[in-house]
Amino acid sequence: QLTQTVNQQDKSKFLQKMRAARMQAANIRQPECEKKLLSFLVLSWCFVFGWFKSSQASTFGISRTSRMHQIVLRQQQHRLSRLLLRTTPTWASYYKTQSIALLSLCPLSSAVPSRPLQQKSFSTLTSSKTNTMVNPTSSDEENEETSQGTEYEKLVRRLYQINLFHPVNLGLENTIRMHKFLGSPLDDITVIHVAGSNGKGSVTTKIAKAIEAAPGNLKVGLFVSPHVSSFRERMQINGQLITEEQVVEYLPRIYSMCEQHGISATMFEITTMLAFLFFKEQKADVIVLETGLGGRLDATNIVAKPAISVITSIALEHTRILGDTLEKIAKEKGGIIKKGCPVLCGPHVPHDVLRECANEKEASKYYTCDDVLGELTEVITDYDKENARIAESALSILQENGVIPKITPEMIQQVVSKRPPCRFELV
């Protein structure tokens, strides 16, 4: 149609341009129609190639190209977040911590949050002082490396992004190998292992705090997940969180070990090994260990002989992984029961299934809270009181077996009655 609407002279010029374009496409501007055709062909090729690559990577649900795109978006948004935070007071660092967690942990299938948490605080702070926008300057470019964060922030951000390439792996092969290469740090430490659908975090914390109050000045390690506002909350000794300097010291050792031995560890597996190494280096006497997901294949389930295994409750959760019935989930949680070790189960569990698990694994004894503390005369409607009763029962068994020193009942009641942070906490 184009050649019919132009005169013969324009037509000859057009043909000359077409011949020249074939020889020097990079130096001669193409006609608009040819550019549109070329763009259409390129886009079509990209679509077909992208569909083919995505189908190849269907096992992971997203192609590697898309994964890299997600990381680039996260990095760009994090640079912007840190740039905004340069003009905010020190107390706004809490929002920065939350933003790092949001950007690093958002699902692969969802878009990167378009409004980081700290943007609201920044706009609120600046609205009362100045309306001037923050513009990048030469000093910002010079400090680009500093804007990436401290060494601690870089290491933790790298840890958060690991699951982009290594999906959640339910199995013990990685943790067994890592534990061995790190010198088996748990072998000489008393471990209390806690699992359950609900309440395991509270029960774990209550037990640890009670043992801290026992005579003998024991060093009690506590491992919980997830954290509320700081990654360092996950591992602590006598209430003291692991320091940023300790994370910088221990975490690269684990990264190097994984690279050296070809271990494709997940974020939780590396975090668990970091906690074990931290407890070993700090010479902890007792560790109260909370499982992450399930029990049988959880990364924490490499403890060969726990002082006691505690299962707080069983409910429908993570049904695609653990099973779609309470019985199937109970069997997964019952995987922390070990031969010759006692097991304590809370009131809201299928006792028949867990008793069977205990018998199969040859546990030394199966306890319920009523077996230890007697039957209740009232109905408990507060979950914290139920968790406190489970913790008190576990402490009684540990004292009876000589694992921990004697603690007065008044001290136990005082400690277990306290709520952990952010569990209906009064502020």
C-alpha cells in the first residue's frame, strides 16, 4: 500500500534505503513500517522464548530470568528506602528493619511492595519540617557502597534471598552434613525440643526463662522463629540476643562451608546452623529448641537424644506439606520423639496417634499435663495459661529426671505466668 501511494521517485528512494539497510542496518535509520515489523518479530520471539524457559522451570514455578528480575527490583527499592532513611531520625531504624524483611520475604508470585513501610514515616516526618524532595547528589553516588548497608545487613539480606534459588527443603540431609562439618556442636549440650501447631514459641520461651532462674547460673540458649523486629531475636543466651558482630563472625563460616561442600542449604537450615554454632561457641549449658515446620523433617530434628520432647498442640496447618488431617500432622510432629527419651503432649492433640508414635520409637515415657500436675478443676479459656501449664509440666519432668536443678514452685509460677513479647502483651 505504501508503494502505491508514493510517486516513482519516492519509491526508488525507498528501495535504495531498503538495500542500504540490509548492508548497514546499524548506521541507517529504518522506515517506520520496517521498525514496527522488526519490533513485532522481536517481541514475538521473546514471548515464545520466555514461555519455553518458563515451561522448563515449571518445577520451581518461576523462571530464573524472572527470579533475577525480582532480585533487581528488590535491590533498587532497597536503595531508595535507604536513601529516604538518611534524613530520618534514629528511631526510624525500626521501619528500615521491617522494610528489609518485607522486601526479602515477599512471595515470588506476588509483586514487590510498591510502598515500603518506611515511606509513610518519612512523609510524616518531612511534612511538618520541609516539602523539599530528596534528590540524589554527587555525595550520594560517592557513598553508594555505604548505602548498601553494614556487613551485618549484607549478610542477613543474602540469607533472606537464599530461598529465591533454593526452595524450602523438608529433609535432614543438609543439616546432618552441615552439623558434621561444623564439628557437631550439639553433641555435648542438653537440648529440650519443642514442636506443635500453636503455642510452641510461648512454651519454649517460658521453659528457657524458668531454667535461667534456676540455681547454678546456667547458660540457657533459646532458638525460636520467626522473629518480630530483629533477626537476632531468633537465637539468644539468657535473654541476650546474638550480636551483629557475632553474626558477622559466624555466618560467613557457614556460607563458606556450604560452598566448599556443595550444600544447597535453605534460609532456615543456615539459620539453624548459625544458632547451633553460636550456642557452642558461647558454651551454653542447655538449649531450648523450637521447631520451624512440622517435626520429622524439620532442620532442628538432628538432636539424637533430647532431654524431653514437647508437643504443645495439633491443628490443621500447612496441609499441603504436613497432611490434610490431624492424624497425619500429628505423625509429622511426633517425629521429634526419640528412643529412650520422655515426651510430653499438651491437651489439644490426638493422644492415641502420638502414643502410638511414642511406642514405635520406644520413648521412655509418655506424659500429659494431667499426669504431671493432676486433673484440672476448671476450663482454661486463656491460651497463655494452657501454655504455662505445659511449660510447668515439662519443668517438673526435667527436675524429676535430674536434668536441671530444683526450682521452687513459686519461682516456676512467677516465670511461666509472664507472657512472651507480642503475645497479648500489655504496653
